[in-house]
Amino acid sequence: MVGIEMYAEIQKLKKLGFKKQRAARQLSIDTKTVRKYWDMSEDEYISYQIESRERTKIMDPYRDYVLEKIKTYPEITSAIIYDNLREDFTDFSPSYRSVRLYVCNLRDSEGIPAPVKIRQCGENPELPYGFQAQVDLGQKTLKDPYGRSIKIYIFAMVLSSSRYKYVCFQLEPFTAQTFIQAHDRAFKYLGGRPVEIVYDQDRVMVVSENAGDIIFTDVFENYKNYAGFSVHLCRGSDPESKGKIEAVIKYVKYNFLSCRTFHGISKLNSDGLAWLDRTANGLTHETTKMIPSIVFAQEQKHLKPVPELSSPIVPKTAIVRKNNTVMYKQNRYVMPAGTYQPGKSVLIESDENSEVIRFYDFKDKSFIDEHRLEPGIGKCIRNNHPERDRFTKHKELKEKAITGFGENEKAILFLENILMLKPRYTRDQLSIIIKLQEQYSAEELDFAVEYCLGRGLFGASDFRDTLEYLHKEPVLQESKIDLPLKYSVVTAQSRSLEVYSNLFAGGEG
């Protein structure tokens, strides 16, 4: 509950014609608080104040417990107290909102404020001309001549050195495509681009922070590489790191758009450009004490030229990674070895009606490689080994091998067994067999097939060895023994069989 002085201030601003939100900003209090007392009469306020003092609060039975926690641990939060109450009192039923309000009132009445953590910020050094710009988005609700509320979406860019600004508006939330189109208009207005642009982590450009290896949306990644600027991404909940553009967004909302009637988006954009020349870039800046348009005349000389978007379609570009891969539509395509160089980019050419994508060098437009477009995500796509036939299909190889055997049923059975037992090497196996068909006759091939089938030899290497073995038929030669000269004149004595039989009988020879 607010005090009588705050209630009087709220009623005073109401009589002056302030809106509730503007009154809340003026008094630095919540809009809900202003809304609560906006239509409350003085008698109703006094009755409400008396009733609040006499009313028994649902948290009163736990007052001593909460007060003891606050005194012992001044830095304790309402969330911790709420959890402790639920832990120590099994029948605890008040909501977290009741606990939070009770803790705040108890701190005020007992004079135990919560410690305030003061964040120490430093002044960023002034950057050289043409080095950095900051970009941010905003929104504001205007009234048209018929009293209808129209939400306006804001794009703003400011050069960090000269504080020269650009602003444009649209009626729809910014998408990745309209976001880069706004960049294109800003670069035309400035006459070039800076080296670096500072952004917040907005979903139209960032998919994931990824612990520093930032993943951008495909459209923004392509445009960033196409235009040639680098990106400095602010960490979450850190508006001070891009304070210049935060101030520009507030300036646009509470100066140019404040108290303005909406007469169409085209008129709003043309009036915005006039306001930039007249006020935002034409008056002395409060920090630098210089006029942005005058300083910009020097900074413009240091801006880099940027190619203009001839159509809403941005040329697809990508960075070649250290492992010679290119990320495209969340799949990794392997480039030839040696493609990678630090900072090397490639142009990607693809046709929606074709399954083939081609990669070209970004600088000289020379052809690098082509792949079949792979559906799905997270895959690594590579072409076959360069020594192999990369474009001949497996089916064509198989049909060629069958034709080489003359549609022989045994040969087809032989091939089926090879393909079944060696599924990872079917191209290699079929290629070897096709080469063997060119070297040997049909009779040799058929005989080798029967030989391999009969012995269970199912492999191109076994088939080749069989052909080589059968092709070289062994020749049998009569062996002849040459005796030494001294034994050649000796003649063996011939004896009858009776002599040998007498010897076996024990007689004399």
C-alpha cells in the first residue's frame, strides 16, 4: 500500500491528463500500482488504509519465524524464505506472492532493507572511425486517426564513433529476411558498412550461443558472409555492452514516436528520415558534445563498400571449417582435402528442383565440389574415394557384371552371395569382376564360377585366383636320371626267380 503522499501525486498527474503508464514512469512505480489507485476516491483510500491496518494477515502466525530469518540473514530472499516455510511447516498454505509482500512490508517496518548489489561499470574507450556499429530492435504502440492502437516495430543502427544513426519501421515483427533487408537499407543510407556490428542475442539471427561457437540462422549467416562484416554478440542480460543503441531506441520511442499519430508506414518512415536529418543527427550529442552529421563526414571515409542486395534472395555462403567440411542446412558436406584456409568462404549453388548442390570459391568463383542434397539434419555427407567411379550407380555395376556372364544363372547366384557377404564393398567387388570379364574367355569364367560355387568361395579375390590357377595348366614331363661315368659301364647280372625263392626258403643262392 502506498502512502498518502504517493496517492496524492497519482491523483495530481491524473488531473493533469497523464496516461497511467506515463504516470508510472514519472513516479518510478509499477503501472499496476498506479492502476490500483487511479480511480480510488480520497474517502475510499482512507477506508482502505484503516482496513489494511486492522486486517489480520495470513502470514501473521509466521511473523516471528520470518523476522528471525531476516535478522540472521539480511541478504535472504523471499523465495528462500518461502521454501523454508514450506519445509519447516507441513501445513503451510500461503502463496509465494503473499510471502513476498509480507517480507517487503516487514523489512520496511523493522528497518532491515535488503542489501543492494551495485554493479560497477566502466566507460568503453572511443573506437576508431568506421570500426563498429550497434544494432537493436524495439517496438512502440501508436494511435491512428480513428483511435485504434497500431504496434510499430523499430530497427535502429548507430555508428559507435560519430553516433550517426539510422532508423526504419515496419508493421510486422522482424524476421531473418526483413532483418537483413533493414541492414541493406542502413548501409545504403550510411554509404558503407563498419568492420564490426554489435548485436543482442535475438532469435532472428542467433540459433544458439553454443558456449562461444555461435550458431546463426542460415539467412543471417549467409548475409554476414556476403556483406563481409564481423559480429560481436552481447551476453544475455547485459544491456550496458551496447548502451549506445539502447539509448537510440529510447530516443526514437520517447522523442520521435511520442505523441505522434500514425498515418501509414510509408509516411512514418519518410518522417523518420527527416527527423534523423533534423534532430537525431543534426543536434549536438549530449555525450560527445559534437553534431553527429558533422563527425560522420569524416567517419564515412572509413566505411567499407558492401554489395547491394539485387533481390530478396541472399547468395548462400558458408565458411570452410578446419576439417574441410561446410555446414549447409544443418548437415556437414566434406570438401576435397586441402580446401581449408583460414577465413575461406564458399558460394553454394542449389536448385530447389534438383538434388545436387555445388560449391564454388567465394573469391574467384572456381568450382570446388558437388554433392547430392541430403535430407534430414546432423549428417556428414562425403563423396566416394576419388579413385572410384563416383557417379556410376551400384545397380548399373551389378547389371554390367551379370551381362558379362551372359545372364548365367549360376553366375547370378555367385554374385548374389558376394553382395550378401560383403555389403560394404559391393562396388569394389563388382569392379574387380568386371575387369576379369574383360581378360578371360566365357568358358574360363563359367568354369571358374562352378569351381567357386562348389567350394564356397564367394569373393572377387578368390574368383581372380581361381582364374589365374586354371589358366596355367601344369605339363607333366618324364623324369630321366643321369648316372656317373664310372657306373655306366657296370652291367647287372640277371638271375632266375628260382634263385630268389631258394633264398627265402633258407637255401643258398
